[in-house]
Amino acid sequence: MIVGVHFLPLAPLFQVRLYYFTGALLCLLAIITWLFVPAKITLGEHQINTFMSVVGFGSALILWGTGLAIWLMGRRLLGIIPK
């Protein structure tokens, strides 16, 4: 939740509208996980902390997607790839 919220003031600071979307998705992921995902599951003899797993992998996907989008925007601004 904290990582998502910190993107919201960065959006106007750096004038990157994508950060609003990133922040909202990260906050939404945390809230949905907290409300709908069980705290732990058992798989065979192993107990898995699903909160950490879902939020961790979900955040990684969102942040890698944001990084890719920013990288592509930078390449477009430099004229490396056509619009």
C-alpha cells in the first residue's frame, strides 16, 4: 500500500501521468489481496504466506510493466523508434 501511495505525489512532480495508474494499481492490489485472499494456504506439507506471494508477484508485474512503458516512452522521445 505504501509503495502504491508514494507514486501518487511523484506523478505531478515528474509530470508522468502513468504514475497515477501505477499507484492506483498497487493500492488496489493490496486492498483486494487483503479483502479476498486467505492469509495462508497449505500445499502438501508446506505452508505458503499468500499475502506476501500475491502482493509480491503482483507488484513485480505492475512495476516491470511501468518500467517497460517508461523505457519505451524514453526511446520514442529520443527518436529511436517511430511513433
